[in-house]
Amino acid sequence: MGTKLYLIRIFKSLKRWIIKSFASFFKWIILGIITGAAVGLCSGAFHASLEYAAVLRNKYQYIILLLPVLGVSIVFIYKLLGLIHDKGTNMVILAVRDGENMTWKNTMGIFTGSVLTHLGGGSAGREGAALQIGGSIGSQIGLWLRLDKQDHRLITMCGMSAGFSALFGTPAAAAFFSMEVISVGIMHYSAVVPCIISAIAGYKISSYAGVAPSRMDIKVSEVDIVFYLKIALLAVMCAFLSILFCFVLKNSGRLYKKAFKNPYLRIALGGIFVIALTFICQTREYNGAGMEFVRKAFETRSHIWEFALKLLFTAVTLGAGFKGGEILPAFFVGSAFGSAVSGILGIDCSMGAAIGLACLFCGITNCPVASVLMCAELFGIKYLPVFMLACGISYMLSGYGGLYSEQKIMYSKLEPKFIDRK
């Protein structure tokens, strides 16, 4: 009799576990597809708008003179939407970690603000904006469906994954990035299936909308111990570059706010500064996102000053209050630096550009797993051990700063120790 009751209890426990597990599984399959599809459609429209803005900017080159006016329009739009104290990508991190709500207003703000910034020639990216668009769409869907606090956090992460994947074509990196970036050292494994489903859905929907994934070829003559030492040295340099990148971007915004209290005046003057820099440099390479330059850095060796000029243009643009992402400018800076230094190290410029891109991304986001996965998707798996070494070194030596001030470093980078610090 005792054995029979024991078996009945086991059966009931197993039944409850199966019902609960599969109910959650199918729920997140459906929610992941819905979120990924919605974000993919919006990202397709966002990509098309940015491309059209770039076409107009290249066709009517003196449209850059309207950048101060477009900047003032961005501040007005954000004020109209009630986003006076907008925190950018940090807001998405807060939405996941602390349960802050994002709505369609955040989507509209970053969408229009980024398009206007690109139209006028501001130096900004799109992937950071895609994180905000995806996160805000996911959060809004969660509000509409009245999900509880924990599920609302998960669906916001789904939106982040779908947005990053849709714009850059790296679903694996996008899925793990949203799980890794919130609290470094603690992976949100409960979001694995939802984020992967959303990332794949967003990627597929956006590809149907005409968003082509980015892929670059790498040339390597021989992989030996000397080659690994050269890669390690480049990774060390990129780790320090990531510290410089974050320092410049953060302090540019602080300097602007300290010097110019009025946001309208601040962004207008920022637009004037970008115009002045453009005419001084006599090139439009540093305006816009700069993906064309990233591809060029893989084919021909860059000049050493090009990464510094892109960093300057980006700091002047985003510090003033223009909208867009920081990730694609980081790709520009990293690939330009790696391509330029590769000549000194005696490696092909394509490998130098790839290491620079990956290591700078890893150093500023503190996301080594997503960085390695991104390398596999962008460059193939042939040299995966090389990228693992480089990203590991960059992560370890990039310090406790980062691109996102609300990001938390939960565990030390140097020893197995809980630190929980921003």
C-alpha cells in the first residue's frame, strides 16, 4: 500500500511538472514569435528609412547644413512624447532589471530621432537604436497582454534580441547579448528559448523586408604560436581602446550639459560642430553609420587617424543629444584601429579589422559570449579559437566601465568574487 501511494505521488508530481513546463514552453514559443515578428517588421521599416535617409544625404550633400534644425526637431519630438529624461539604451536595461515600463512613445522617439540624425549626417549607429526599438515594442506588448512583472522582463529581452538580430543579421549573438548585457556574470537562462525564438523570427521577417545580413571574409596565411601572440597583443590594445571609447562618449555628454544647459541650444551647437568637422576633414566618411568604411577596412589597410576621427564625430554627435546607436560607430572605430595596427604586427588587414571590431564590441559591452557568437556569424567558425582568445583578453582587461552606465558587473573579471557594481 505504501509503495502504491508513493507511486501516485510521483505520478502527480510528474504530471504537474509536465503541465507547467509545456504550458510555459508553448506560451513563450507564441510570445517569442509574436514579439519577433512585430519587431522584425518595425526594424525592416527602420532599416529602409535609414537607407533612404542616406540616399538623400548623398544626393543632396548640403542637407548636412540642416543638422542643427533637425537636432532641435528631435528635442521637440521627445518633449512632445514626454521623454524629457530619456536614458537611451540604459532605459532598456532598467526595464529588464528593475521592471521599468517602455511604450510605443519610446519606439516613436528613437525611430524618428535616429532617422533625422542620419539624414543630417550625424555620426550614429543603428544597432543600439534597434535595441531600444525592440525593447520598447516587447515592453508594450507585455503591457497590452497584462503580463506579470517577471514575464514582462522576459518579453522585453525578447524584443531586444529581435531588434539586434533584425538589423545586423546575427540571431545567435543577439539572443545571448540580451541575456548577458543586463547583469554581467549572471546569464538569464530562463530567457534562452524566448530570446532565441524572437531573434530568429526578427531575423527572418527583416530579411524578407530586404535587410541583408553583414558578412566579411578574412584572409590568414598561417596560424601558429607567433600569430596567436600577435592577436593577443592586438586584443590588449583594443581593451585599452574600449576604455578610451567609453570615457570619451560619456564625458562628451557631461561636457555638453555642463557648458550648455538648454537642450535646444546644446543639440543645435552639436549640429554646427559636426558640420564644421565635416568641412575641415573634407570627407563624408565619418557621417552616418559608416558600415561602408567597416567593409573597406577588411579590404585595404586603414590609416591610424581614421579611428580617432570617427570617435570624435560620434562623441560630438551623441553627446549633444542626437539619437542613434553607439555599436556601429564602435565597429567602425575597432575595425579601423585593428586594420591600421595590423601592418605593424604583420597580419592581414582583414584579420586585424575583425579582431578590432570584436574586441572593442566586447570591451564596451562586457559581453564575451555574445562577442564570440557574433564573430562566428560574421566571419565564420574557421578561426573561432582566435576570436575566443581575443575576446577573452579584451573582456578581462577592459576594466569595470562600459557603454551602458546602468549595466551591473556582478562578478569580478580577475577572480571568482561577487562584486555587484555598476
